[in-house]
Amino acid sequence: MTLNIKQLNKNYGENIIFKQFNVELKENTINCILGPSGCGKTTLLNIIAKLDKDFIGKLEGFKDKTFSYIFQEPRLLNWFSVYKNLQVILKDHENREKIIDKYLKMVGLYEYRYYYPHQLSGGMKQRLSIARAFAFKSDILLMDEPFKGLDPKLKKNLIDSFINLWKQDKRTIIFVTHDIDEAILLGDDIFIFKERPISKMVNVNIDIDRKNRNLENEIIRGKKSIIYSILVKDEE
Amino acid sequence: MNKNFLKFSAIVFWVVVWWVMAKMANTFILPSPNETLKALYYIVLNKGFLAIITASLARIIIGFIISSIIGLVLGVLAGLYEKFEIFINPIITVIKSIPVISLILIILFWVKSDMTPLVVCFLMCLPVMYNNIYDGIKNVDSNLINMATLYKMNKLDTIKNIYFHSIKPYLFAATKTCLNLGFRVTVAAEVLSNPKYGLGTQLFDSKIYLNMADLFAYTVIIVTLSYIFEITLKYIIKKNTLKGVIYDVKH
């Protein structure tokens, strides 16, 4: 099953972001979009999520799909506790309490369920945002650089939490990042964006089991240098 | 030096200034603090005193509550729907621009003198409440609204879970301004409309009978009541602001 974006054109005034852009994304895998900051990755996610409707082009396979979204910043409701932040998006859900408890335990926030967001660290807030995205039953999960600006240890913890959640619930992921390591550790397919206007991209498939994915692995290092050379070549 | 001691000293200083000035001037023009206190004592002991302050407070509170409810509904609607804002804006601007005295005199023609202060209080507070709520709605974080849309939160839940909490600071600011304003305009309207019971009526009578001590005593009562309102409101705001900040053990 595939999700297609065809002939996408998008601009902000005279600033052209996408020009006749096409991409084919695979369902139930982690599709990673890698590119420099400000190249239009977030714009693409917002178009897919229907948060931005001002574009020309065709989205095939996205109709009737539901989305959850892990934003760059956690976007939590600061006036509600950790628990209530999940409760409000699962309004009519059966077994709501069980689902909330399950996901809070999975991201290690169960003990903090009555805390308020301002009492949590940056990493904990982002873990809550990840739990929210998984607790909400969606077909497609969009992720917009959720690990940006976090220290390496925390980032690794979050990536592990994320992989654990995804292994139990393999929904389609569209993951945007500018970090090659993140892309290699998480992605099944990596789509490398060129600078604006984006009209074509290079697709690298990471065909390695996630258990063996670490940055010291020979093959991973090889893939990393290929991706790096594509990005550098693009810049030239 | 202790801040409270400084505050107390400042009050004592100004009372002494008042006392000295009263000594120099004619009692008829400026009653001294002890004369004012004496007048205050007799006023408070008077049988009708409770009816007087109850009548004034009822007008202020009812006027404020009506303006809050209507201002809240109109402000939310105008903040969410541009067409409604265009529709309602002219009347709000007109009410806002009318001088209080004109408004009191106009309303006095239309309704009974007992009701005039309440209606004036309502009309003066309405634009303040409306404008604050409107600003609050306009300043809600659009990122949170996007999040709510994405997670299929319906309009009513979005208002309840996001808009309401985001506009709280604006609501508190408006409440503070409205109660302060409500106090002043209600008493002013009572002075002009002369209802049977009311602090404004008493002010007017004191002036007519050239009883400066009573006039001062009633002014002290009005200022004290206004201060009690403000402290109560501050306490409510503090309690509500802490909610969501302090670790909450209950679920």
C-alpha cells in the first residue's frame, strides 16, 4: 500500500517551496524525510495533516485517514495534568483509562501522571507528546523533528521509547529531520530533500534490522557516508 | 525595614496630613479624621445602613454579573467569527464612547430610578468585558488549536479545554477593572437618580444638607467596600492561578 503526493506546488508569496514535487510513501513503515532546516519539510507535514490547505497538487491514499502528530515543541495544555492531557484527546474512547495508563507506563511517565507540564523536563514533555500521538488511534503518525535540541542521552532514550511503541503498533510514520543519525536509526526509507524549490529527491532504503542499527555498524556507516555525500553534493 | 511597617507608616503620615489640614481649615469645609470617624460610627449604627449598602452592592453585583455573562458570550463569538465581530462592533464602540454622565441621564429617562444605577453599571462594564474576552480569544496559541483540530477535538471541547483556560488571565483582568468601574459608576448613578436606598443617595443628601462629615464617612465606606471587593478578587485569582501550577495529588 502506498501514499502518493503528486504534482505538488506550494509557495509563500514569491517564495516557492514545492514545484511539481512527487513522492511515494509506504504504509506501515517509517518514512523519513531528511533535509536542511527551512527546506519545507514541516510544510509538507502540514499539507499531509490538512492543517495547510493552500496548495496545488494531488494527495492519493490520504483520504479518510486519521492523523496524530508529534510536533517540534510538545504543544501540551499547561493547565491540565499529564493524565488529563491524554484524557481530553481520547474523549469517546472505550477503556480510556486503561489506554492512558498503558501509554504513560510505556514512556515512563506513569508516576508523574498528576504532575503539570511545567513540572516536567523538556524530555518528559516530549515523551508525553509521543504518548499522546500513540494513544490517539490514527492511521498516520507525523513527526516533526521531535528530538531537536535534546542532549544525546535523552535523545537516545526518546528514540528507544519511540521504537518500543512503534513495534507494538506499526502504523505509518512520516518523520521529518535534519539529523542524518536520527534518520538512519529510525527510517525504513529515507527521502533526501534538495534545497528549495523542492522538485525532486533521492530515496535511500535502509534495509537493516533495527536491532543491529547502531552508529558503529559497518553498513550503517557506509549508508551514512552515502547520505552525507548526497547532502553535500546538493549544497554544491 | 519591614515593608508592612513602611506601608502602615505611610498611611499614618497621610492621616496626620489630613488632620493638620482640617485643623487649619473650617470643619464645614474639611472635617477632621475624628469627626469623620464619629459620623461613620453613627451611620453604621443606623437601622437603615444595612438596607443602603445591600441595595448598592446588589446593583453593582447584578450589573457586573449580567455584563460578564453577555460580554463573555459576545467576546467569544466575536473572537471566533469575524462576521459577528463586524456586526457587534458598532454598538460596543458607541456604548464605550458615551460619557458616564450622559449615559446616566439617558437611562434615567428610560427606566425607574431604582434600576438606573444597575443598568448604567451593566452598560459601562459590558465593553470592558467584551474587549478583554475578544483579545483573549484572539491571542490563543494557534499551535494548540491546530493540535486540537488534528486530534479531532470538537468546537465545544476546544472552547472548554483550550479557549476558556487561555482567556482566564484576560477574564480576571476584566473582572478587576469592571468591579472597580462598577463601584464608581453605580454610586455616581445613584447620586443622580436618587433611588430610595443607595450609597449615592446618601452622598447626595449629605451634600444637600451640607453635612461634610457624613459625606466623608460615606466616601470612606465606599472606598472600604471597594477595597474588600478587590482583596476578595485577588484571593480568588490567586487560588485559581495556583491550580495547575501546584502538584495536584487528587485525580
